[in-house]
Amino acid sequence: MNITTVIPVRNRIKFIARALESVHAQTHQPAEIIVVDDASTDGTTNFLMEQTKQTTNLKVIALEQNIGAAEARNIGIRHAKGDLIAFLDSDDAWYPQKLEKQIAEFRLDDSVIAVFSGSRVVYSDHSFSHIPAPEVTLTDLFYSNALSTTSSALISKNALVQVGGFDRSLPSCQDWDLFIRLAEIGKIRVVQEELIEFLNHDEGRISRNKSGMLTGHEIVRGRIYRRISDPTMLRRVRGSHECTLADIFSSLIFEPSRAAKHALRGIALARSTQSVRILARVIRRTVSKATSYA
């Protein structure tokens, strides 16, 4: 099982060297590294071309026009020779045993088509651990993007081709949409360790494009609802999504009235410990913000 690493990059001169170093440090080396440079303008392209002179298995595909990370990943998939594709965002980094521990999971079960891992999410002033359940099902993904990030993914190329890769038409949530389609055709496992470092910053992540983020969520939610035939499950899933929107409007986009409205809808649709806790969190954040502005 050969591995191809696919890294989409656009204007990441501050981070791309760190990402590549983390690939070179793997105890199980990928057969090839494909970096799709999405029309960078900050010196990233020149840096990558210099790197190809030092790394024999590094291939750089330099695009003339910006097409977005989703389609850049699709281009990487189409050019990949490996049986497995390991995605890495250019501002994230892997821990050294990431690929070794994931490929061991593939060897345990032939029905597995994707293996993820836990991650360390790093902010400027704090960090926390995110480790999904050992196995993430289609139902789990209906409720939320439990897998969180493509940087922890090691996925069968055949499976990626079968489901059609990333949907470039989505302004956000392309990973969540892909993971749902993968879960429909095979088993998804998760190594129960932090094996990547996800760097949360303000420099151009899709999640900072607030309008696109909300539109992507809306489209993917609609696709999920059309997949669910059981009315009780649909109600619970809708309630969970309302709670997610409440979180978004009380943190990433501070609109407290909309946050409270979504939290109350979540409780009305599917009262749970989670929905009540989120309403309480919305209230705390609103009071905290109001106090800071006073």
C-alpha cells in the first residue's frame, strides 16, 4: 500500500516549510508528495521549486489561476500514483508516527476505506485535544463533522474516485460532504492519538469566510436531510444542527439574538443535555461580550 501525500497551498510561505518537514520526518515515508500550488503570489511557488531540487519524490503542480483548495486536492488525487492518499493542509503539521499508525489500521481490516487520527488544535494562547470515536459512522456524520479536518485523513484512492472527490461547488464544508459520501460506501476508523497539529489562525482559512461558511453548512445540511427517512432521526439531527448554528452565532459570528434563536430551536426539536448546555453557553458569551463593551 503506497501512500501519496497531497498538499494544496496558496500563499503559505510562512507555513509550507513546516508542513513539508513534518512529511519528511514520517517513520513511514510516502512514496510521493504532490503539492498543488493554487496560483500563489507570495513566494511560495519559488520556494517549492527549490525544494524539488532537494527532494526526489516531491512533485509541484503550479496552477496559473486560483481554483480553491477543494479542486486543488482533486487535481492531486488525479495525479497520485499511491493506493492511499494522505491529505495535509499547508498550515498544519503531522507528528512523526502519523502514517505508520494509520496504515497499521488499514492492514487490520479490509473493509476500512479511510483512517483518521486525533489532533492537537493550536490557538495563539491555548490548545486542546480533539480525538473522534474509534469508528465514525454515517449517522455520526449526519449530526456533525466529527472527523473535523482533512489533514488527519488517509483515504483509499479507489474510494475517493468512486465517490467523485471533493465537491468544488461548495464554498465550505467540502470535507464534511466528502466524509459523508465515504461513510456510505465503507468503514471509517480513527487512531486514538493526537497525530497532527492543526494551527488555528486568521490568515485566509475557509472558516474565516463567514458568508461562505454559512452557505456551505446550509447546502450540506440540506443534503443530509434528504438522506434521512426516519422522522425521529431527522428531528434529532435538525436539533443538533440548530445547536451548531447557535455556537457559530455566539462565537465566530457574534449575533446573540440569532444565537439564542437557534439554541431555542435546538431545544424545541430535540431537548438534550447538549442543547441546554449550548443555550447556557450562548447566554454566558453574550453577557461576557456585553460586559467587555460596557
